[in-house]
Amino acid sequence: MFTFLKSIFGSDTSLIDETDTMKKFLIVGLGNIGAEYAETRHNIGFKVLDAVAEKEDFSFETAKLGAVGVFKVKGRTVCCLKPSTYMNLSGKALKYWMDKEKIPLENILVITDDINLAFGTIRLKTKGSAGGHNGLKDIQNVLQTTNYNRFRFGVGAEFSKGRQVDYVLGEWNETEKEALKERLQRATELVRSFVLAGVKNTMNEFNNT
């Protein structure tokens, strides 16, 4: 905890510098800061990480370029990041914490909403295009690769032509809110599996469930 606080307040000390590099993980939930965005579809990345924090019993603290929380599981240390850069600059925050904690690319997982998947659909991929998602576009530009793990959470596409922005920045309806309880539980299980079992095993178990 002392190391964590020093990191938050500007020390050069690594947040998790006592851990072997290959046992460090960075989970990045995409979203926009501010109460007006909290319950929007575009903020599912933040919502998943909040569920992870509740399950793993840790809290987020304000740090450079985002809110950061850390938990440990079976010898692995997991840094969870909710960028404060707004969606379009998500890559800046990801790269900062990736470099600061010396976390290898294969141990990074980005959680994002996806309108190309039906509501509640879970899909883990190791690469792919940004699919028009501004947060993924920026991450791709910053990392200069499309080969990074992403956890795509389906939000559906129940909007008319030209209304995509309004839809993803709109709030969950009552039916979705009720269904999210189980879906968020499943999402926390996916994150834990990614850390403990690896991406391929996790894909086999969780994709499309």
C-alpha cells in the first residue's frame, strides 16, 4: 500500500515493482469520466472494473491519467485502470501505465463496448480492428499495433440511422439494467480467468456465453 500511495503522489517508484514482470497484468476499462456518463452504454468498461473491484475487494484511487486499483491473486498482481482522458485519448493512459509498470503487451486486457454484438454478449479477442470505436482507434495508434487483447461487451445496435452516438451515450434501459447484474458477474469471472488461465483458455470458456 505504501508503494501504491507513493506512485499516486508522483514518486518514480513502480506501483507493483516487487512483482515479476510476467506476473503483472493491466486491465483497462474504457469509458468517459463524469456522473453524466456513468450509466451509459459506452461506459461498460468502467462498470466492469467497478464490479471487479467489488468482487476482489479493492478500491480505486485517483492517479496520473486515471483511477487505479490493484489486487493480487495467486501470485499475480493486477493493475486496473479507468482512464481519465476521455474515450478519444484512452491510448495515452494505457501506454503510461504499461510503461510505468513494465507490463508486457500480452498481459494487457482492454474492456470495451461493442455495438456489433447483441446486448450482453461476451467476446474475448487477441487482435482486430477498431471497428469504428474511438477508444480502440487511439489505443491502436499509440501502440502501433492491433495485436492486443480486448474484451468486447455487446451493447446491441437498437438505433436508427445516424443515431449511433446518441445510442452509445444513452443510458441502459430497465430491462438491460436488470440483465446486467448477471452479465457483470460473468465479466468479473472472465477477467480473473484471463489473469489465471491465460487468454486462449479464457476465450474457449467465455466467448459467446
